[in-house]
Amino acid sequence: MVFTALAEELRTGEVSVVGSEEYADWFEQLLAWEAVQERLGSYLVEVGLAEPGESAEFDAKFFRRQLEDKLRNAAAAADAGYPENEGLVIDPATGAPSLKAFRADGQRPSAKRLEWGIKARMPGRSLMGIVARTAQWVEWWRRVGPPSGSEPKLTDPLGRYVIVTFVKGTNLGSHEPARHILGVSGHELSVRRESALLDRAANEAISDLVNAQARLDISQAWGDDGIAVAADGSHMDTYLDNLLSETSAGQ
């Protein structure tokens, strides 16, 4: 609680730190008050706080009266719609209002058709299948093997290392997966987990996968030489950590 309060005080400028003036002053990056006054009228109209022609007369009293009018209109609309509002309940004994749990409407036919179309073009994939496909295409499994560096004496090294990678990656242990995978014992998985997937071999396999992913068309669309990043358009709240903006695009 102490550090939370301190962080808030630092953010608002109520608390200062000795030596902090050596860093950039965010106050210097704000608009001058003269520039704010020039743009205030059009800004108030744009955000709906004033009507065209009223912005010149905008002051504290006008702002308060406008908020009071909006609150009064909203209250009148809520009172008028209460008899038909099935989600709002007012206790006759205490007068306390409460909202019922909202139940979403069923999916529209267009939404269902869209869902079916996406599933038809993007069928579900199992995690084991994805590991097996990448192993076959990239052949990262050749990076792993006995600690001696000799060739693995396995009938099906690709399949075995795919299973070991799946078991290790999902942290399922050794004996539990063996109950569901035919032809593999818990002892075999436990031994191979410790001996085959060494850190160096795992890093080399990861490098193979990263390099293969960089050659995909979708990766080339991000920029030249894989040095650019893509943003998915989502927004994250940054107001508490960034005084110049409230949100930023997620990467």
C-alpha cells in the first residue's frame, strides 16, 4: 500500500525525488496555455461538450450547467423507461436499485455462417500434430540425440523425439503420458528427457524453427530482414505509466 500510494504521488507530482531534474521534464512537452485556448473551442465541440457557436462562451458555470442538464435528462430517460426495463429492479422496501444478470442474445445466423466458414478454412489442429509437422518439415529433431553425439539407435527417431518434445513441453511428466501413448514406457520417456534434450541441442532446434518461420510469407510482410514488428491493433492502458498518452497499441 505504501509503494502504491508513493507511485501515485510521484505520477501526480505531489512527491519529488532528489536528482530527478536531471531527466526530461514532461511539463515542457505540454502545449502552452495560449495554444490550448486557441484550440479549446473546436475541441469542446468535437468531443460533444459544447455546441457550435457556444464554445466561445464556455466557462466553469456553463460546463457545470451542461453536466447538470445531461444528468437530469439521463435520469428522466431512466425513469420513463423503468416499467419496460426488465434488467433494473428497485426494492420497494429499501428503494435500492439493482441490475439483473445480463443474458446475451443468441447468435445471429450471419455470425453462425461466419463461424462455420472460419472452421472450414481453419480446421482444428492438435498440439501433437503441430509438433510432428514441424519436425517433418524443418527436421529440428536431428539436433537432438544421445549425449555422446552418436547417431540415435532408434527405429523411428522422428516419432520418438516428437513424443519426448510434446511430453517435456507440456510438463506432463513421464509415466502419465505413457498410459495414453501406445508403444512408449514411462521409463523410456524419463530417460530420454534427461539425455536427449540437452540445452545446446534444444537451442539449435529452436534456431531452426525461428529461421524457418522467418522465411514464411507472413513474416516477410512484417518488414525487411525480420527487423520490424507488427501490431495487432489492440490497446493497453498506459496512463499510470505514461503521462503523455492513455493507451498504446499492443504488439
